[in-house]
Amino acid sequence: MKVRIFLESDRRAVIELWEKCGLTRPWNDPDRDIDRKLQFQPQLFLVGTVDARVMASAMAGYDGHRGSVFYLAVHPDFQGLGYGRALMAHIETVLAGLGCPKLNIVVRSSNVDVVGFYNGLAYTQDDVVSLGKRLVTDA
Ligand SMILES: CC(C)(COP(=O)(O)OP(=O)(O)OC[C@H]1O[C@@H](n2cnc3c(N)ncnc32)[C@H](O)[C@@H]1OP(=O)(O)O)[C@@H](O)C(=O)NCCC(=O)NCCS
């Protein structure tokens, strides 16, 4: 897998990847999510390719205090081969290079099985309650 910054020509493939990986939700318009990311730290929006095919993605960020990763996805045809681990390692290197002291991951309660993946990468559950407030309605 090669990891590179998202290009506009990847848009369709990335949205299809998110759909295939069950990451889209009615309240998140993927096109608008991409548009917003391209306005803010676009260099942290990454894709993974194998033979030029986009098969992985990660939308990372650093707000000056914490790092984040959303839309981490590896196409089902390529899962279980170490690509998710490799993409996370790449992101950790990039964020650490920006001075980011800690990376936070949000996992939907409907996707709690994936916690095992992060545990294997040395992520541990923080003693926090995650709260959110929608500021822009996409639907
Ligand atoms: C989660 C995901 C990115 C992992 O990618 P992947 O390329 O399949 O993962 P890897 O092959 O790098 O796995 C690394 C390790 O994690 C383990 N692992 C992978 N998925 C796991 C899961 N769901 N639960 C527990 N362990 C898991 C692997 O067995 C492997 O362990 P090993 O190193 O001891 O062999 C991928 O399954 C995916 O895209 N899932 C759907 C989208 C999703 O849920 N994204 C996360 C949103 S928070």
C-alpha cells in the first residue's frame, strides 16, 4: 500500500469505500465532509492505494491539543492484511511530527468490535464521556 494525500479525483472512490465499510450515516453528507476537510488541514486527509486503486482512507486532524482520526477505512477485500495498522502508524508519525501529544479515537457504540483493533495498536479506553453538538445540518 502506498499512502498519499487525497486528490479530488479520489472523491468517488473514497465515498464508495466509506459506504462499503459502513461508515456513512444519513446525517453526514460525505461530499460535504470532504469539502470541509479540503478547507482545513487537507494534507491530513490520506488515502491508501494498491496498484493505483484507492482501498483505504483516513481523515486525520490536529487542533493544537489533540489529534483525531475519522473515516479510517480499509476496503473489505484488503482487510486483515496489516494495512489498517500501517495507515495508523503513518498517521501517528505525521501527527507526532506536528507536535501532537495525544491522538483520540471516537468509535461508534454500534461499531464497538473495532475497539479490539485499536487496543492492538496500544490505544486504551479513556475515562471520558464523549459529547457532541451539531452546528451545521447536512441532511
Ligand atoms: C478497522 C479497519 C480499518 C482495520 O483495518 P485492517 O487493515 O483490516 O486491520 P489490520 O489488518 O491492520 O489489523 C491489525 C490488527 O488488528 C486486528 N484487527 C483488525 N480488525 C479487528 C477488529 N475488528 N477487532 C479486533 N481486532 C482486529 C487484526 O487481527 C490485526 O491483529 P494482528 O496484528 O495481531 O494480526 C478495517 O477493518 C475497516 O475498515 N473496518 C470498517 C470501518 C471501520 O470500522 N473503521 C473504524 C472506525 S472507528
